[in-house]
Amino acid sequence: MSDAVGRRFLLRTLGASAVAVSLEHPNLENLRSTTDLHQACSAALAAAISGYETSDLTSTASSMRPLENTTRTIPRQRRLRGRDAIDWMRLHAAVTVVSAGTDYDRGLHTDAATRSDRAASLARAAGDGPLAARALALRARMVRQYSPAVSLQIAGAAARIAGHSPSRAMIAGKVVAGAYAATGDTAGVRDAVARAWRTMEALDANAHGRPGFAIETYSPADLALASAEALTTVGAPEEARPYLEKAYTLIKDSGQTGMIVSVRMAQARAAISGDQPDHYEAAEHAAAAVALAADRPAEWVARLVRDVSNLAEERTGHALDDLVTATAGWV
């Protein structure tokens, strides 16, 4: 990458991070250094992750694409070897994981699958098992709807390379429990949830991070939400409620819009999944979720609204037609 191209890339792509870099390095002259460029790209990645739950996903995706390209081409263009090359490989893998997650949330599942596979291979080559596990976990979530058995196989491979990391708790609580839920295996869900919490409890508090999208941490709020979703799916909403209460308590004042929307939609599903389905409560939670998501419309929100509406019609005879209509354009 030429110096001029490097400057243009940083100013166009890194947003707030680029501004910070320009203040620290007048005229960006020091970014001729591969180390400085690596730090700037890392800062851009950190900014994208930090703002993931509150930023428009299209904007996040558009900022990640040139970052993905740069982290892929720098090692070859600068003929890096050894540890430097591995550091860039890991950074490129991390950027690709975020890009894959963005694709998945936007409903671009083919693109997400391609990127998650590439990220997993890169992370493993770079010696980062937990990051590779994150990528494989996303792949497992994508195939869960069509083949829970294959999803479990991928999750098992991911767990083996995750070590005793936050990724392992995420795989058990979100991927494995979800795959068992897809087959209606209540015992499997309960076992996966219990294993996930045992792993979580063994982690240092610094590994929890904050709720929402992450590639190195996993918060109790996220695990509580995943536990509740799986238990609700297998017809155990009463077991799910304590987890939902925990998740909501932990995220309600966090400002993490995407996470709050997820919890609200999980509350809506739980409200109509019990022995006495409550259409009013479900509609209230779903409406709150849609209102929050209006400034950050996304395919995954529309999908959840449609699914909850179908369940509401099945359980109560009344769908959530107005909310389905309001989110139809988000698909």
C-alpha cells in the first residue's frame, strides 16, 4: 500500500479512529510504519465492535470491507514474515469474523458462510483457537435451521479448539443449546445450558466484557438470553423467565440497542409460549423492540417479529400484523 493510499484508506474507513490517529500522528507520516498501520487498523476494528449494537449494520458493513481488504493485502505487499505476518493474519481473521457477523445479521447468509469459513481457517493458522471457534460457531448457527445434527458437529469442533475461554461458554449456551432446541431435545438444552454456566463461572470477570456483539468476551447477559431462548423453544418458558429477568436487568440501562431488542423479543416469545399465552404482554414487548430498532433496522429483527407473530397466531389466534408490516421493509 502506498503512503497516499494508506492515508486515504485511514481517513475514509476508520472514522473516529482515524481522527484519533491523525491527532496523534500529524499528517499520518508515521503510518509509513507497518506497526503504526497495524495499530490503526486494530483501533478501527475495536471501534466497529464497540459500536456494533448501536450502529446501522449497513454502515458497519461498508466500513469493514476496505478494512478487510487492507488487512488481507498488507502482509503480501510488505513481504512480512514470522511473527509480523502471523499478527496480521490474526487481525485479518478478526476483521473477517466481524464482517461475517454483519452479513449474518443483514440476512446475507451465503456471504456470512464464506467469510466465517475463511476466518476460521485464518485464525487456526494464526494459532488463535478461541477466535477460530467464534467463526465456527457462527457457521454452526447458520446450518442449525436446516440440519441441527451438522450444527452440533461443527459446535463440537469449535468447542475443542476454544479452550477454557469465553468462546467455549458461548458455544455451549448459544450454539449447542440452540441446536438441541431445534430438535426439541429438552434434556440436551438443559445440559448445554448447565455446562455453559459452569464455564462462565470459571472465567475471570474481565472475560465477560459488556453485553452484545464481541469476538473475545462473552457476558452473563448474553448467556442468560441464549439460555432463555433455548428453553423457551423447547416449551419450558417458566424455566426461561429467571434468565430473561437476569438478562434484562443487566442490559436495560446499557445503551446496547441490539441487545435490548433481542431481550425484548425473547420476552415476547416467552409470553406466548407458556400454558397461558398472553397476547397483550407479547405485543407490548415486541412493539417496544420494534420502536428501539427503528433507528437500526435489520433483517434479523424483522425475522424475529415474523416468527413471534406466527407463534402468537398459533397460540392465541391473533398475529402481530401491524408489527410485521412495520418491519417488512427491513428484510
